[in-house]
Amino acid sequence: MFWGVIRRKVGQSASKVRSPIGRPGHYNTSQKEALIYGIGSRHVQSFHYGKFLGSNVYSKSGRDFNMVLRPAYIRLSHRSFSSENAEGDLVEAVVPFMGESITDGTIAKFLKNAGDTVAVDEAIAQIETDKVTIDVVSPEAGTIQKFVAKEGDTVEPGTKVAVISKSGEGAPQAAPSEKSAPPPPAAKESAEKKITKAESSPVKENDRKPSAPQPAVQPPSPPRSTSSEPQLPPKDRERRVPMTRLRKRVATRLKDSQNTFALLTTFNEVDMTNLMKLRSDYKDAFVEKHGVKLGLMSGFVKAAVSALQSQPVVNAVIDGDDIIYRDYIDISIAVGTAKGLVVPVVRNTERMNFAEIEKEISTLGKKANEGTISIDDMAGGTFTISNGGVYGSLLSTPIINPPQSAILGMHSIVTRPMVVGGNIVPRPMMYIALTYDHRLIDGREAVFFLRRIKDVVEDPRRLLLDV
């Protein structure tokens, strides 16, 4: 516990702190001194005259100081020292914590301008990371005084982005530029007179006789372009846009997958008649009871769960010289958004029914499209399903989402003539593809896996009987 004395010089804003006094006591202060009580001078932020518990201080009348001391047991009377800015009026909006695996991000865009009024927790900027987009919000209601960062800057958690005035003082108005200011009337009249005088002055004739006409010089002909030179389009018809962090991350992961895994794809086709009839027969009752539509994705998720349980190696992953087998099934659902591809995870699908799967897919899909999906929503996953059929894809070879070992690709449903019971009948058919890591999964397991999905989708009653 230390005592100290602060001395200020009249007419100056700077102050000096005496060395701490070894023991407590009673001290008289002059007009230039004030007794303080605290733990070191670093706790003093400003000055004032005040009465301290447990001591007697006698001060003469004079200009007030303004002082803030950290110990809560000191009672202080406070009056502002400066009239320019009230203390604590300005607050800073900083970059929030972005997740355990994310160290920085890029300011994608500002949602507000300097001088705009904002409410508490209102988003003022968006930070784009490798995986998600995060909002920078205003800590207090007020007016944005200025931005201290610009779009495209790389920022870390805690970086200051904007300064906000709680009292509502906006950004200072910029002075009009000299170019936009109209010229004074006198200068304008002088310029007009000079122009008129220059136009009215006669052109002096050359007294010398004209020289003999010179032969016209032919301009050099432009070089003929050889056939080997390509004719490129002009640069003004091109646009160069920097890649977003999300697109960079997707490109890196997919290329790593291609470089690391021994990718191989097997195909099959599925008759969607029974699953589509099941959805048509119970869609109204399903919505009435569960509040969500019955789609085809829940049927494929349940089929994938059954196939993963029958072929556990597809749900496993290589880790160095070991193979990790998972006793849980977290299925990643690839979702295409305006900002890029995200893959939220439906967890513990082996314990969920059709309604629970549909609700979770609906919730994650809304988050992805609204840009509010979090890192936790996309972490993990043991198997991925990608539905390119919603965009009209007929057939594709999907790429594995690392560190998983396989991915199922769904495609569009097309009515094709099929032989059923010796007769040619139209059937809604879908091609399905399984891309797998051939280092871990053999062709036999991959074909059996895809065959199991085909059997369950074509006859969903197998799920009830577990056959």
C-alpha cells in the first residue's frame, strides 16, 4: 500500500508524480499538489481534488483536476478537466474471436459509412475467413466517427476497425476541394478578356517568299503481323478480381485431396419410384406433424448410414500408419452458396429419424445461405453427400472432402425407359457416384457400399426390417 503526491504545473497539461511515500500519514497540499492513494503511478489516468477515505487533505481553491483510480474503495468526486471530449465518449469496434483454428481474416466490406448511426450489437463490417464470414458489431449505440481500417486489410482478433462516438458526434465534414470551388468573378472576367484579345489579334504574315514545295514523305507502313502472333482481346474487356479467402481455402483443400488420395470413382443408378411415392403419400402429414417438408435428402442420409454400418471401412480414415475407425456417423452435406461451397455437418445421424434429419438439414441450410454458419457447424464429419442434381447435373465424379475417405454424389432425376418384369416402362432414374480413397478402400467394399444405398433407396422398407 503506497502513498504518493501528484504535482501539476499551472497552465500545462503534463503532470509529474512524486516518489511513493513509505508510510501513510496526513499531508497538506498546496494549489499545485494533490494527495493520491493507489498501487503505483500507472493506475493514475487523470487528476482532480478529492477526499480520500482514512486521510485528511486540505486543498486551496483552484482549478479542478480529473482523476480515475482503479481501487473501488476510494470515493472520488469527478469533474471533466477538458471540454473538448467527454471522457469515455469514444468506443472502439474490434475484430471478434473467430474460432480456434482461425488466426486472421480479411475485411470483405463495410456495412456502414462514417457518420452513420448504429445501435448496440449492430453489424458495421464483415470479416471473411477461410471458412466463415464474421460480423464486426458496434459495442455501443452511437455514431461512427471514423474507420481505422479499409476493405481488403488482413486483421486479427482484437484489431481496431472503427471508432464510435456514444454522444452522436459523427465524422468531421471534409472541406470542399479546390477543384470543385468556382473561380472568383474577377478572375473569370480576366480570363475571358485574355481569350477575346487572343482571338482578335491578327495573324502576322510571313514576309519571306514561300520555299519550293517539298515532296510529301510517306509514313512508314505498319508492320504486318505474322500468322504466329496470336490476336488477343483488349485488356479493357477483362476484369481482375482477387480471390476470396473462402475460395482460396476450397481450392487448396481440393488440390490437397487430389495430390494426397488415390481417388477412384464407381457408379450406379437408382430407381427413385418408391422413395418419390413415399414422399408424395406422406408429405402433407409429415409437414403437419413435424413442421418441415419431407425431402429426398433424408432418405439418402438414412441409406448412407445403413451402408456405412455395413461397410465400416468407408467411415474410417488413414492417420499416418494407422487406420481410425469411427463408431459414430457424422454426415457432411455440401451446400453451394453465393460466397462459395460450405459443408455443414449433421451429427450422430445413426440415432436420428427422417424428421430429425430434415430439421437439421433445413436449419444448417438457412445458416449457410444467410452467412451465419459457424465453425462448429462445419467441424468434423466422417462422410460427405453432395447433391449436384439440384443444379441439373446428370453425372459427375466428386472429390473427397479431407480428411474423410469417401464422398457420395447425387445427380438429377431423369425419366428413362427401363426394363421391369420383362416390360419397357418409364422410370425416374438417378445416377449416383462414390469417390473413395483407394489406399484404404478396395473396389469390393466400394461397390458393396454403393449397392446398399441403391437397395435402400429403391425399397425404403428395408430400413424397418433391417435387411
